[in-house]
Amino acid sequence: MVNERTRSLQDVFPVCCSLYPEVDPEGIDISTFPDLLSENAHAVHRFPYLGDLARIELASTVVRTSDISFSPPTDEPVINPTLQVLPLQWKHRVNLLHDPATVPEPAEEVILVFRQPAGDETTLAVADNHDLLALKIVVEGLVAEAVAQEAGVSVRDIRQILSRAASRGLILEPVSRLVRPVDFPEGDFEGAAEFRRTAYFTLQWHITQKCDLACKHCYDRSDRKAVSLEQGLMVLDQLDRFTRINHVQAQVSFSGGNPLLHPDFLELYRESARRGFLTAILGNPMPDKIIRELIAIQMPEFYQISLEGLQEHNDMIRGRGSYARALGFLDSLREKGIYAMVMLTLTRANMDQVLPLAEVLRDRTDLFTFNRLSMVGEGASLACAEVSAYRDFLVEYTHAAENNPCLSFKESLFNILQYEENQPLRGGCTGFGCGAAFNFVSLLPDGEVHACRKFPSCIGNIYQQSLTAIYDSAEATAYRRGSSGCEGCVIRPVCGGCLAVSDSSGQDISRDVDPYCFIDESLKKGGQGTRGSQIGSDGSKDATSG
């Protein structure tokens, strides 16, 4: 409450006092002044809303001068401890604090006054129905699924309402428990600490090996039985428990093979959406009918397909006619408003086709990026890009991206160039450099969980263990830590190279650095001090596909 010995009426109620200068402050209790104005509205008939305005000014002073400190909750969301909820009888009163000429209207309105958790800014906002629902859910400890069922909306809708309230500062959510190992390198750039913890977790789910293509660089053509509907529902329940325990938002990226060829794909997609998960597709072009059924359930975060170069080379790798089908499908995705992504597997044979292909895709896709070839499976028969030419390729790509908005920077090694030029660093491969077993895992049809799909990296089996046990295992922790050869690197939190490329090149991924790494040796010791004013983002969506 306001300290009346150090605060005058004019200090606490400057607008009220300017509108009603006749008020005699002698003997007036600051805490009861709003009620006094309301009870004597006849005396201030020109401004019958002064009582409500005084409540706003009093709440603003209380919030602004409070010494409450913010600390994130450990288990469940809580209300912002500074929040003042004011159900009032006049609209547009907030404007009066900035424009005394504003004339309020008689109508019920709820005003929220609170201090932002980050910083000292005091916020005044008119509450809408979503704000009030979020506050009700938190205060009463309601379950999102039950609220969604009663309201006839999806769980995702309710979680988005809660997320919006958290982003506005109305509620405080528990922080994610998914963090890098304690001995993970700290890096040496401003904002590096932000990359030790992830608020999102992606399950790249290969639900079937069945595919309508036979690509010459395919990582895995092993005979694995497709996931059954019963197994799939169990997986989704596991993921739901995992996200609740760790306070993260989950995304299910359906992959394969071609996931849309699974007989229960739409049901698995529907069940993912029903549980409030973000959904995405890593697949091949499919008929309009199937895509419209998918949209009717939930708009995917993105639909990713692959191209391997210009038409002749692509069709040699992915099959005759696949290039034309891909371009037509991208046009269809754009018409439907689906965020479209194109992935290329970079090899020695197609490196000179990346930028020409980017020009073809400029107005056809929202994002175009690449992964370096991992020489496993069918990919072992192809040649990797030349290490000696890789830096120049990245420089040329960076320059091209200045004039082509679809070019994205998934490759973590771009951050070497950024650091050298004292430019903002990007998130790299998964937004956290190499995110293997950190902010994503790959789940195969037979239940095997891998740190990364692009090379053998099994860390457990979800049909035999819980996802939590798998994530917390020593094997997963080792992949999260990455190579000891990167430990002294100044950009490690947003890099770590590519474990899959290192492994398929015969490197020891626990101690050797990515063979394509070209960072100056002096920067591996942090000897040049903190660089970069802030962390930048290319605005890209997560693309954890091989």
C-alpha cells in the first residue's frame, strides 16, 4: 500500500486532482479516496467517473512503488504478484492518464495494472475475455483439457491463451527444465546463456518407412514395421507427460518414409493436435484432398519437402518428374496458406546448384535451406562437398541471402562468419546449434529413439522406456554435450558442428571437431573477448529434417 507519510494526494492522483482541483486534501485517507469520490459523485457531477479513475491511479502507484521481486514458479503457473484487477463502470479511463480531454463512456470494463516481470515498466491494459480466462485457469488450477472440452475448442487454443497471457506478463510460467549439461561450454558472446535452456521440444517422428520415392542419398531403407495406432497413441501420451514434467511446448514433426502414406496418419495427426502439440510435416508432394483434410484438423507449422538441385540433377537423385511435381506442390501450399520449406542435401555434385535453385524457389517457398550429406545408408555412395571449398560457398550463400528472402541459415557454421564480422549470431541447426538429444530427438517406427536421424545414434526405445528416462540417460547426455574438441570455442552454444557429418567421416564425435569447421584456432580459447551486440534470428522455423 502507498506510504501516506511520503505521498501526497497530488502525487498519487495527479489527473484526478487536475480535473477536480476543489478537493480539500486535508484529512483524506489516500487508500479510501477512490471510494470517497464514488460516494460523492453528485459533488463532481462533471466527472462522474472520477472514482474509477482514482482507482486506476492508486493501483498504478501501488504497483510502481512495490518492492515485490519476481521469481519463476517451479511447478505450475502463477499470477503476476503485482497484478491489480480493477472491475470498473466506465470505459476509456486508461486514456485519461495520457489525455485528460478523453470523455469516458458508462460501460463495464476490467482494467489490469501490473509491473512487467522483466524490468520496472508498469502496464495498464484493458482485459479481454482471453486475459480473464487465463487468470481464471491459473487462480482455480483448472486443467487445459477440461477447459477446452467445456468451451468446445482445442487444447492448443487454451494453451495459446495461457502463452499469450504469459508473454504479456499477466502470469508467470515455470521455466523449462530442458537444459544443457552443467559442464557445457558457456561461449563468449552476449546472450550466450539463453542457449542453455530450451522452451520447445521437437519429436521428429518417423511413423513409417514406406515411401513413394527411392532417393539415392536415403539415410535408411531398413525394414521397420510401421507404428500401429495403439503404439502411436502411447507415444503421444508419453510426449504429453514429458512436456508437462519439463514445462516445454512440444512439436510433432511427422516424417518417414512419407508419413502421409501411413494408414493412420490423419488419426495420429488429429490426436497430436488434440493434445495441444504443434504439428509439422516432413514429406513428399501429396494430392490436394489429403492436404485439405490435414488443414481441417490443424494448420501445420510448416510442410517440408526436398529438392536436390535443378531439374536434371534432382530427378537423377529423387526420380524422374519429381522436380516438376515439387514445384507444383509448392504453388499449391502457397495457395492454401501453408508455410512451405524446401530442404536440400548438400553434396559435391550439387553445391554449385544451390543458389540457382534458390532463384527458382524465390517466390515459391517461404524457406530454403540445406543439410550437408551424411554418408550413411544410400548416402555412402555419394561424395561430400569439398572441405576446402566450403567456406567460400558459405560466403557466397550469405551474400545471395541479402537479396533472396527464402534463403535460411540452418547450417551452424555460418556463425563463424558472423562472429568474424562482429555480426549478430544465429541459432544454427535447431536454434541451439546442434540440438541432438537436446531440443529434439528422432523416433523411428520400431520405437528406437535417436539423438539425430542422420546417423546411428540410438539412445533408447520408447516402447520399453519412458521418454523422460531416455532423455535423462547417460547416452542422451553425451550427445547433448557434443565434442570435447569444441569446448573452448567462443560460439559453441550456437554451433557444435554436425555430429552426423563427423560420424560418417570417421571422426570420434566425442572429441573431434566437425571436419568442415574453419574457425580460427585463437577463437577456441575465448581470447578475443565478447563479440556481437546481440543474438540475431533469421526468422526461420525449426527444420530438423535430414
